[in-house]
Amino acid sequence: MRSITHQKGASITIWLLLIGLLGFAVVIGFRLFPIYLESYSVEKILEDVANDSRSKKRNKNQIWSSIGKRFDINNIRNVTKEHFSFKREKGKTTISIAYEVRTKLVGNLDGIVTFEKTQVFDS
């Protein structure tokens, strides 16, 4: 026979621990989501510039100018010209980008996210 005094659910300590972990995950998500959204925008910009450059013969400065304008429109601030590399060989043009973004997560805990993207197209 069971006594009425036996516990039949999670204690307040378990509930507080679960709420704390869920809150921590939400805070981390809110801090990292804009970074990944910006990375997606950078990737789409590279694809758009590659598609535009296929139809027109462009040099490095013209391609960077096109990328810079799109960065301004999309409010991308973590990527600069120094993060890009541009290479032409055998009728192919390669635009590569490598950058990292640092953000405060919680207290003195920082998050570092690195991205590397490459777009190859016929020139």
C-alpha cells in the first residue's frame, strides 16, 4: 500500500532548474540568431553578385563596389573588404569570404562564430 506522502511530480527545484536552462537557451538563441541571419544574407549577396557578373565582365573593384552597395542596403556591418579574396584563373572567377563574429552571450561568456563561403562563376 502506498502512502499519501509520496511525491507525485517534479519538485520546485527541478522546475526552477528546467526554467533556468530553458531561459539560458533562449538568451543564447536571441544572441546568435542575428549573426546567422547576417551570414545567410552574405551568402545570398555573393550568389547575386556572381549571377550579375556572369552577364558582364567586371574587375575586382567593380565586384567589390557591387558587394559593398548590397551590404549597405542589408545593413551588414561585420564583414569588410579585408575579409574577401578574389581570384581569376582559366575562365573562372572565385570570390571567397572568411570572417568571424564575436558577441557577448551571458556575463563574461563570449561567443565566436566563424564563416567561410566561396562562390565560383564563369568570367
